[in-house]
Amino acid sequence: MNVIDATLYEEDGKVMYKKTCEKHGEFIDVYWGDADMWRKAQKRWYKTVGLDNPRTKTVKGCPEDCGQCPEHKSHTALGLIDITNRCNLRCPICFAVAAEGGTVYEPSPEQVLEMMRNLRRNHPVCPPALQFAGGEPTVSRHLPQYIKWAKELGFNYVMIASNAIRIGKNKAYLQELCDAGLSTIYMQFDGVTPEPHIVTRGSNILPIKKQAMQNAREVGDLSIVLVPTVVRGVNDDEIG
């Protein structure tokens, strides 16, 4: 890996970047699609407290050093743990490339518990929120226990990144997650009509999504964040 410096510049109302690799040549691409929005975002930039107890040392510098190294400029606000790479869908478009790896990644409950404890050991600020993801976290039979452990360890906000298939089909299961301490479903949702789901997920799963929302309304104090994978020409007209 080689770190290549890039030049940022404005062109036609966009923020562009240009970089040159000795091996692969010159690259030019869009950094921000709206230069005014980029300037507004820079005014909101804020460096918070870092990490007093990093787990690794600075050797080659960012981004080549992996782990929570001394270069971190802010604390972890939301910890994320992939509890499995298995999934109950085989989507044509997959953020996690869940069907392509050929091997199963699934840490043991003991390992997941230690991951959570490790996050809570961060100083001076430990993350107040935690997300379980994958793959599809609801295919793990341990998910209710993981949520319960997270609450017991002091995470006051626990969410799952889910396609909501199991949640839509089984309200009793969602009630189990809610009783364990689940706060939010970070729910895959690619459009308000069947067509985007057919393209991105391989079938019309919109009715199951709607049922998952209804189940969430009925089981307890849960929030839902709708998370689209935006594909040009497929669902970009439904964003609004």
C-alpha cells in the first residue's frame, strides 16, 4: 500500500480531487458534488477528545496502521460489531458481499463479549452506543443475548443493522429483541415501490419491510432508521 497525496480544487460548483500514482497514472474524481455544501460542512468540523489508551502503536502512520492507534483524533461514538457474515438473502447488490467470501465468519459469544468489554475500556470516553451488524445479525441465535450483554455493560443505545426479514415474519422474535434492550432497527429499505427491491434484493420484499415497521410499532419503544442503497436509475427518483 502506498499513500498518495491528492489535490482538492473547485470546478463547476463541485469539489474535485486529483492524484497521480507512479504505477497507475493520474486519477480525477468528484470529492463533493456541491462545493457550497462542502464549505458549510467544514464549518461544522470539530476535533473531540482522542484515546488515552490506544491498543496499537504508530508504525507506518495512517492509514497503514490498523486498530485503535494513537493517531485517532476522536473517541468512538458508535461501536460496530459484525457478529456473522451469514445472511438470509442473496442480494444482487450487497454492501457486505455476504455471499461471495466462501467462508463463514462468526465470532464466538465469548469473543463478542470481549469485543464489547474492550470498547467499554476506552478512556477517557467509552462509546455510549453499539450496533450489531453482519451479514444479517438476526440469523445468529445469540443476538438476544448480545443485546442483553450490551445493556448490562453500560451501552445505553443498542441497534441492529438488519434487512428486517425475520423481524417482519416473526413479531415474537422482535419482542424478544426489544425485551433484551434493543433501541433501534437500522433497516435496509431501498424504495417505496416494489421495483427497486426487485433489482437490488432479487425479489419484492417491500411487504415484509412494511410488516416489520408495523411489528415495531406494536412491540415497544423502538425506532427505525431507513437505510437505502441508492442506485442511479433504479431508486434515485424515490429518495425524496
